[in-house]
Amino acid sequence: MAKYTEESLVPATKEYVVLKKKASRLQTAITDPKLFSIDLLSENLISESTYQRVNAPVTTLDAQGYELINSLLKAVVIDPGNFHKLLEVLENHPPLLTAVAKEMKDYVHVYGALFALKYHLKALPTSY
């Protein structure tokens, strides 16, 4: 049986919990949401409609950050592997990575090795 977060019926994966903890810090660190949204869109972490809302000329910086964070949280709920895609995108945006680095890097060191092992085990042939 899956565990759920307290505030909703969202599955409480480790990736979601880590991103949720750092969401406000990441949102305030976004200084160029248009550039960041291009990278997120290219990795399929946000939808085309989110990209358009972020890049609308009347959208404020706070609203742009909210749209991006909300979409990222949804992407991680849909597929926890998207968390690792997000980390790769953040590596191209050092100020954003710095804002959330410690907790996310700790997560990657602990769970990333398990994720990699699980991925490699799936790739092994099952018949001998």
C-alpha cells in the first residue's frame, strides 16, 4: 500500500518529499524563468501550456515561479524518475542548484545509487 502526503492524496515518494521541501527555496531562486522553462520543456518536465503561461508578457515573476514549481511537482508525482531529469537541468543553472543543493545532493547520494542499481537490474536478461 502506498504512503500518501498529509495534505492530499498524492503518493509520498522520496523524490516528491525532497522536492516539496525545497520548492519554496527553488521558487525564490528562479531569476530567469523564461530561460529555465525552455530547459524544462526540452526535457518534458513541463507542458507546452505551462511554458506559454510562464512566457506570457503579463505574468509576474512570482506567478512564473509558481507555475514552474507546480508543474515540476506534478511531473515528479507522475514519474519519480523526472526528479533525476530535474537535477540534470539544475546543473545547467548553478544559482538554482546552489539554492537546493545540499538536500537534493544528499538524496542523490543515498537513493541515486539504489535507483541506478534498480535500473541496471531491470536491464539484465531474465533468461539464461
